[in-house]
Amino acid sequence: MRVLEIGDRKTLPGTIYEAVSVLRRGGAVVFPTDTLYALGVDATSKDAVERLFHIKRRPASRPVSIFVKDIAMTKRYAYVDYGKDKILERIWPGAVTVVLYKKALLPDLLTAGGNTVGVRVPDHEIPRILVKSLNAPITATSANISGKAPSGRLAEILDQFKEYDIQPDLVLDMGDLPPGRTASTVVDLSREIPKVLRTGPISKEELHTLFGLTVS
């Protein structure tokens, strides 16, 4: 597990090049996001997704969401019903994951055999640059062992993985993320009436404004 510090603008292209090279080889990369540190692999590769599940010790019954660069990429890998792209324009980039019906380009393991997938455009340049450079979605699951707490503190993340033989291949170190961050809000848009599956950084008032949803 190699740790590579994210430097200034001059060194960032080289850092991204190395990270994308790892992803193209089927490897796993830990990187910062607008919520927490995430663990990413090429979401279109069954072998890479399988490796992700091994690294996280994650049950195959639990699906994994993906990062995309924009709405156009979303439509390549998931079905966006008429009119719902207007909703996506209002919430992205941001800390809202939406659940949509997936297309066959994504492996079944990613979605635990289900027909839907969580999708998000993050409000952070690192994951967006990684997705753009790879030209494919990457997994958006938090960088932690399944059952343990996700974190924005890099030392805590490294401690979780170091005791296991199978580890992430590369860690992009941006230091500790701002405290108080939580996992993204999750809204199911695969149904006619959107439903909140997980509350997160988006407030109840914002959910009501965006979706007309009342959250107790």
C-alpha cells in the first residue's frame, strides 16, 4: 500500500497519472472526496470490483455506488427518466447519491445482483479528474473495512487496512479532511416518487426544495 501525497498544481498531473495507471491495471486507490475518503476501482471491471470487495471485507449482498463526471456519463451507465435530468442538474456536483436503474455495462457484483445503482458527481476535483482521466466510473464506497467506521482522517484509514494482506494499492494523501463530514445523502430516483434512503449532508429543507420530500 503506497501512500502518495497530493502536492501542488505542478505535481498533481503526475499524481493523477499514477493513480489512473493503478485503476487501469485493476488496482484500488484511496482518495479524498467532498464527504470522506473513498476507495475506488474501475466500476466497469468485474475483476476490479471483486478485488474491492475483498479489500473491504464487504459482503457480496451489499451494493456499491459509483462516481461519474457528469450527467452525460450517468446516462451511459444508468437510465435517467425524462425530466429527472433536471433534478440532477440541481443537485450535482454535490453530496447526493441517486439510485437509478443500471445498464448492462456495470457488472452485477457491483449492484449485488440488483437492477439499480447509486450514482454521484462529487463536488471535489480529485475524484472528478480520476473519472475523467480513466473515462469510466469508479466506485464511490468509503475507504474502510466493512463494519468499521468510515473516516476523513487518513491515519485511521491506514490503521484499518494495515493488518490485512489484501490492501489498497495506492493512497492519495490530502491530509485529514474537515471534521464533521458524513457519507452522502441517498435518494432513490428509480421510483416515480423519490424516496430518501439515507440522510446526510443535505438538510431536510434542501431535500424538500429539491424533491418535494418531507423527512421526519
